[in-house]
Amino acid sequence: MATAQLIPLPPEDAIRVLLARGRQLSPTFAWQDAYAADHAAAFTVAKSAGFDVLQDIFNGLSKALQEGRTLRDFARELTPLLQVKGWWGRQLVTDPLTGEQRPAQLGSLRRLETIFNANMRVSYAAGHWANFETNKRARPFLRYVTMRDEHVRPEHSRRHNLVLPVDHPYWQKWACPNGWGCRCTMQSLSQRDIDQLIEDGEKLIFEPPDEVTQTWVNKRTGEVRDIPVGIDPGWDYNPGQLGANIAANEALAEKTAAAPFELLEPMVADRVRSDAFARFIEKPEGSMPVMPIPPAIGEAAGTAARVAILSAETMQKQLRRHPEMTLADYRALPSIGANPTLVFRDGANTFVLVKLDDGRWRYVAAKTTKTGKAAFVTSFRYASDENVRRLLVREGVKVLIDRRGM
């Protein structure tokens, strides 16, 4: 009888995250140039600025992840290509920030190992976190697990067997990997799992250990951060959670690309009802799809985008300028795009408005990119009848949709 061969399936969420980062290649001189969450949104390698190697490194990582290849495979194929392009060994390179030349380590087997391990661990962390979110009703707890050997950092060892809810704010910084070379992992648990671990003699911890922070100054940007001792600078965020958000946004983009317009609102509404969206509104990182774009608006604005995006930069601006806007307001964005009362163009801006029963307007401003491939929400606030009247009488304003008399 023939024996069935079991072939492991590729980690879809991990692959999706890496591919999403690869759409934005960002050559940098120093790792501090692209900090923390920026690494999750774009693919970069320190000292790649000025060299045509970033796409090659990304392609090697993508191939390794999709085909289950090892570090040895990755390094063997990539090394001769990097050497031919001159990105190898210790060389004098020019710092674009200061214009100074300084010696720096470019490619080496050790650097390729660091690049491989960091990107693989972040990608897999995203896949794991996607599962944590999906299954948190059945398995609502996370357990921090170390390798329990002499190489584990003392602060990580103190957190071995720490068990907290998936949504606990502690994981916003202490979800692994927590540094270069960190091998710690997270496990999702049910209450039954916890009971069994205790019965088996595991000493679980249900309160985070006392935390000491250290002030770290990014010498490239001047940014000052308080980072918990035990976490390397650049890793004081939740790489899995942010990566999982990117994967979810990518999956939604794929679904909406071919979906009929009438299905866009429920698809986007499902995303903005998520806990991930609530966290984004409170602490903006990355971006979120928020508003379907009716065909008439897309045609007039010159964009093929089906859904408008709210970026972290705009959301941070919103928190400063319009703190009156609540989570419920932001969760209304899908219905505003799908069922606008009034839409008009003013130069490069598109304004989408919905009139509420109390006489106020919810007012969304959006812009498209120069290529027309994407559209972004640039402002969201309340407006009065007088505000709207003044906007409409501007020279050059073109009304696209007007349902005020309906």
C-alpha cells in the first residue's frame, strides 16, 4: 500500500505580510531610519541605501518563506549576487543624513543570518497573531514561552509562563520577538489548557513582573522613547499584531478588488467593527481600509481604488484636531461612502457627506494618489449647514451626487 505524503502548507498569513511589505521597498542607511512599526509596513535593510540589492534580498526571503527554505539555502543563493553588486564586506559608505563617509559592514554571512531570522520571526509572529485573534473566544489567553536555556535573556526568563488575556495591553510591547535574535514564542490557551498545565506542575504567572524602563534616544531622528529593560530598541511594539493587521487589510483588498459595489460596505464594515480597528483609532499604526468608493466618485476622482484608506499619520492628526470624533463616528465611515447624501469635487479633493437626523453633517475629505491607484481619507469631522453651503459656492466645485431632496 502506498504511503500518503503529507506536505506542510505554506503559512499564508506570514507570506501575505511579507509580500505586503515588499510592495514598499525602503532603502536605509541605518536601522534607526525606519523604526519599529515602519519595519512592519515596508521592507528595508540597513546600509542598503545606494545599492541595488533590496529587491534581491526581499526576493530571497519571499522564496524561502513560500518554499520552506532554510537559512543555508537563502545565503547560498544570495551571496554571489550581492558580491557581484558590491554589497559585501566592510567598506566606506556615505551617510545620506550627514554626507560623511564612514566604514560599515555590508553583506556577510552573519548579516544574512540576522536579516533572515528577523524577517522570518516577524512574518511568523503575524501569522500566529492572526490565529490568536480568530480563536480568542475559544482560547482567550496567551502564554509567554522561552527556550529555557543559557542563551535566554534574564528579563525574558522572568516572563516565562506569563499568562494574560489576548487583549491585555501588556502585549502591546511584550509580544515576542522582543529583540534581535529573540527566540521566545507565544501560545494561545483555553481555561482547560491552563488547568492542565497547573496540574502538570507548571508554575504559571498571572501578573506581569515589575517593569523598569530606560530612556533611548534615536540619534538619527532625535525621537526619545522609554523602552522596557529586556526589549531591544526598535522592538518595543507588537510585531505580530501589526503584521496581522497588514495581512487582514491585504486579504480585504483582494476581496474588494473584484466584488460588486453593493458588497463593499459589509466587507469594510466588518473590518472597522474589529478590535484591531479600535486599537488603531486609539494608537494609530499602519493603516486601515474605511470607506467604499462609489463608481461615480472613483471615475470623477480618477482612481481605480475601490476603498479609501485611513493612514496612521492622518489618524494622529485627527486625534489632535478633532478629538470630538468617537469610535462610533469612525465606524460609520463605511456607510458614509456607500450611502452619501452629498458628494462634490473641489480641485484635488473629494468631499463625501452624510446628513444626520439631528441636522449635522458627517464630512469626509479624500484624495487620490498621483497614479490613481489608491485613495486616502485626509479629514473627518462634523459640519453645519452653513459650512456645507460655503463649500458648495466655491468657484470650480463640481457636485457629483446630491440626494438632499430625496
